Amino acid sequence: MTHTIVDAQSVEAQHGVFKPLRQPLGVTAFGINELELPPGAEGPEHDHVADGQEEVYVIVRGGGTIRVDGTETELRPGSYVFMSPDARRQMVAGDQGLAWVGIGCQPGAFQPQQ
């Protein structure tokens, strides 16, 4: 197979906000999910110390803030956020809600070609 196209609307959301896209896309090198919070909602506070996963969040709709180790930073579409495994983080939706794509992998798993 050379490519796969998945409409995120066809993927059932888990816990109302989390759409796992890795398996429907057939991705094996990293995790990828679409997440969405309604206006004013807060996501779970968490880190990835246990699994050592780095994450990148790409804001695609709405806006809000991310709380990282006690510091809040504004988010808007086009924002990219890198999270190390030990960063304690929480997404908070603004008045328009907040939607983002989360991409994750353990450090060192990607080996760029020279």
C-alpha cells in the first residue's frame, strides 16, 4: 500500500475528545491522534514519564492555553508545541473550543537518512 486517506469524522472519538488515527492510517513509526475540547473544557493533566514518549501538538481549530509545569501559554491555529516526556501538561480550551493533532514517539526511534 502506498497511501491511506482517512476522514477524521469517520473515526469514533474515545472519551468524547480523542480520535486515534494511527491504526486507521496504518502508521507504525509514531502515534497520531486528533483531539478536541469544547469551549471552556480542560483536558487531563499528564506527562509521559512512564512510556518516555515525546509529543508534538499542532493546533488546527479554536484556541486556548496549555499549562506546562505551572506556566500557561496561549495557543492558536498554526501553533506547534513540543513536549518532552517529563513535561507535566494540560490543554485548556478557549471560547471557541480547541482542536489539535498530537504526534508522539519515543526518542531515538526516528533515524533520519543522511
